[in-house]
Amino acid sequence: MKRFALALALVAALFAVACASGPAVPEQAELVILHVNDTHGQLADTKGVGGLAAVAAYVKSVQAAYPNVLFLHAGDLNTGSMVSDKNLGLPNVEIFNTLGLAAMTVGNHEFDMAPGVIDKQMALAKYPYISANIVKDGKLAFKPYIVKNVNGLKVGIFGITTSDTPVKAHPLKVEGYTFTDEIAAAAEMVKVLRETEKVQVVIGLFHVGFGSGAGPKPSDVIAAAVPGIDLIVDGHSHTAMDAPKLVNGIPIVMADSNTKRVGKAVLSYDKGAVSLSSWTSAMMDGSVAPDSEVAAMVKGYKDEIDAKYGVKIGSTTAPFDLGANLTRKQETALANLVTDAMVWKARAMGIKADFAITNGGGIRKTIPAGDITRLNAYEVLPFGNTLAYMEMSGAKVLELFDNVAKIPHGNGGWANMSKDVRYTVDTKAKAISGLTIGGKAVDPNATYIVITNDFLAVGGDGVYPVFKTVSFKDTFIDMLEGFIEYIQSMPQPMEPKTDGRMQVLL
């Protein structure tokens, strides 16, 4: 802990973005904080909701109306849109540059792409990527904080990243990084900002979440343990808040996800005291006319991708619906399509697969009714995961389903199975019953071939410890390509439906 504190003290002088001299501290002031989180590469709108052109219009309108505005991003700029992903997330960075983004905390999905991509993004960004609890080669990997002088008011902004990133991101893509304790890092940051930087306002820019989908140290737990923060702007759990969450006198705010909302916090400073005057979460829908400059930028990138990937591969009578992350909670037609495609592709390659399992958090978007394009398929499976397989004894398979029973309802690791499997999971008793594979009870002495993805095979999501006890083989075949081929092989149009393979008792 002493070494960590010393490292943070040493970087204070290096990383502060502040003027040695400036206007005198005012007795009273107002500061507006605009914020987004978990934008996940969502450049264009979805059925008139969201999109960076609408975000830009709203941000610019607030910047024009108020003299003291800071615009912040609470992490996960990456992953989810082919338009963004195929361009390494750089279009998003370019657009946020035009909006004067002050800082972005590092989210777990910033590590989704190939090593070195995050460096390209930071080189293009006119704003810093910040996090006070990511260490590499014995030192902090990112700027831990910044200090902004806003008309004489010194505002310290520090970043915290969820410490379970090594299992929430692909484990191999975060090799070499260490994610330290969120509470310890936050406490040290408050001390540095208050005592060394002498700021008047402290803002925690977190990517830890709270409630369903949060990391191991949610923002409310950090707030309860670390006084001295005036506002926590959070991300990660994609929470659409109606009002701030107040913990230990600290307001916590979050603005949904995928550019659907922009948060606006108004802070009042009065002779050293900071309070939250108001907070709203503006919906980016038809009531917000898109910014023409950003809309043109988005259209340029989108047209290029549509020309290349807007190729029809099938059709459906109704949506294969993700809903509110339903693949993390129950059987869905969408997850059934994905897992059945995994087994189909493996068998087409000559692998005698018994069943497939994938994580609900790896399935990211609804397939809309009508024609299905390669772009639609990509947005369902954007991570570039490959098919992996392993031989497991029946005893190990039973251990796997024991792992499945213990996964919290709503967790990104929630199991989705191919049609070869039938079972009931009791989420309160954390038990599996009625398990069959291929219509038969599991034989502990038999051998089964299990298909999964490389993310889970190497320990991703951290909820399948049995995978650490068996070896796997990577086919290096992209799940997406098998998914596309499977859709093309199906009678058209497809009809989304479930078949009762998973029963969930709550």
C-alpha cells in the first residue's frame, strides 16, 4: 500500500493539468457536468434513439447556455458497432474531440481490440484516458487524474476502473496489467487532490457500476468507504437512472448506455461547500435534432460499412430480441440461434460436439425483423471470439453445470446452451435439476465434447472454474462466420422461438 501511495504521489506533478496561476477562487460558482457512459461505438441512432449526432446537438446546446461546462465519459467507448469496431474506435474518438470531451475513464471494453489499439486511440484523442488503479510494468498505466481550472474553480477528476477487468475483458488481452483495489485507489486520489492539488471540487469518474451488472466494488460501496468526493459519474452497469443515488452524502449518477441518454449535473459551490443543485438525464430521441456536422461524419463512416457489410444473409418474421439483456437471465430465441450455430459449425468441421455453451454477455444486440445482413450478425457477436472445444468427462460436465447453477441471475457469464441440453436452474437454491444431454442423463464415466468460445475457455467472466482444470483446443474459426453460415443454411424466413431447453426458477 505504501508503494502504491508513493507512486501516486510521484505522478501528481506529472499528470496534473492545471495552471500555476489563475483567477482567484470565487466565493460562489456553478459548474455543469455533462456525462455519458458505455457508448459502445454507437455512432448512428437506433430507430431514432441515440447516436452521436443527437448527443452532439445536446452537448453543444448546453455548452452554449452555460459558461462553466465539463463533458465527461465514464468508460467503454469501444465494442458494439461494426462502423466503430472496423475503424478501431477512432471515429468515436474523432467525434468526442469535436465536442471538447474533458476526460474519459478507462472501461473494461477499452481492452477488447488488439494490443496497441488503445495507444492509437489515445494518440488521436485530445482528451486523456484516466484510471488510478491500473498498473503496468510497476507503474500506473494511465493518467490517474486531471485538474481543470474553470474560471478560478479547481476541479479534480480521477478515474477508477472495475478490478475484475481481467475476466470481463479477454484475459489474454489484459496480460501485463494489474487492476488494484478500487477503494484504496479512490482514497489516495481524494487525498492527493484535496491536500496536494488543493482543488475545490472532486469528481470520481468511475467505471465500476452499481446494482445488477456492477463490478466487485460498486460505486455505492466506494462512496460509503471514501468521503471527500463531491460527485461520482459512473458507468459499467448501463443503469438508466431516474434520480441520483445518494451514499455517504455523495451523489452517484449514470446515463444509461449506447448513447441513449446524456446526464447533466449542476454543482453549486458556495464558500467551500459543494452541493448538487440538480441532475437530469436527457433522452436522445426525436426531440433532439441531430447536429449536422456530426451527422455528416457518422454518415461517411456508416455508408462505407453498409456498402461492404450490408449484404443480406437471411430474413426473419420477427425480431430475435435481446431486450434488457435477456440472454443474461433466461432462454431466448437469440441465444438459441447463437449456441445452435456453434454446434452446427463444429460438427460441420468434423468435431463430434455434444453441446455448446456461451455467455449471455457476449451476445450484444437484437436482430430486427425483416432482412438480416452481415452487419446485423456482427452486432450480435462483435468481439471476434473463436470457437474452442474440450473433451470433458461426465464428472467434469456435472461440475460445469454446478458452476452454471452458481452464476448470479443477470451476470454476463450467464449460461446459454445449444438445443442438445435440457435443464432447470433454481437461482435461489443455486442448483440444477432435470439435466439431460442428447436426451439422456449425464454419465459421469462417459466422455463429452463441449463447444464454447475462446473467451470462456481461457477464464473469461470468471464463473466457470471447471474450465481451468481441463485443456482446450482453439479452432481459430470466428464465431461470427459460423453464425452467418448457420443463418444462411436455415429455411427462410426464420421464426424466432424458444424450445424449453432452459427453465429458470427465481
